[in-house]
Amino acid sequence: MREAKKLEDIIKELPEDLIKEVEDFALFLLEKRKREETEKKKPT
């Protein structure tokens, strides 16, 4: 969890518009991971 704390500290220093970009990017990464996991489970 140290990485999460470090990331939180960095985010706290960002202006509001950049915080929104970080949030959007994190959500994109989560969706990408879900898609990749779903594709791995599909039979070939």
C-alpha cells in the first residue's frame, strides 16, 4: 500500500483539472484490464 499512499500524495498536489485526467486514465486502465481478462477466458 505504500505505492497507493505515494500516488495519493502526488494527486493531492495536482490542480483540479489534472486530477480529473488522472481519474479518467485510472478508469481507462481498469476497463482495459477487464477486457483483457475477459478475452483470456474466451475459448479459442
